[in-house]
Amino acid sequence: ISKLSSIIDLQALLNELLAVIFEVLPADRGSILLYDEVNKRLRTMGQRSRRPGNAKVKISKTIVREVLRSRDSLLTADARRDQRLD
């Protein structure tokens, strides 16, 4: 994270990336997590919701685990019924 931050305005880039994703996909909410090598954990670096106001986006640990396992993005209409997330 720190290497990217020294080169570009990372927060502005992530916010713009989420805006573009929301223009293209019918997502209700979304988050961008990046690995923090200093603290050895994922950090939420960007989030967006279609709900009015600044509603905090809750992140499913099951979805995060599946994305890390598959090394691919995940779009689901209903995570509770999605068989990929059993």
C-alpha cells in the first residue's frame, strides 16, 4: 500500500474505480480491500453503496475468503443463496 501511495493518490484512484464499477455493474454495494504488509492484514481502502447517506458497507468474511481462494472478483445477487459461498 505504501509504495502505491507514494506514486499516486491511491484514495482518489480507488474512489474513481468504484464509481466506474458502479456505472457498469448493478452492484448494491462494494469494497476494495488491499493487503497491508506492515500489519499483515487486509484493509478496507474504498467502499461504496447505492443507499443514501454514508451507510457503512459490511464485508462478508465468507466472500473475502472465496475471493482470496479463487483469485477472482465475485458478483452475487444474494450471497445467502449463492452456492459458491456455502
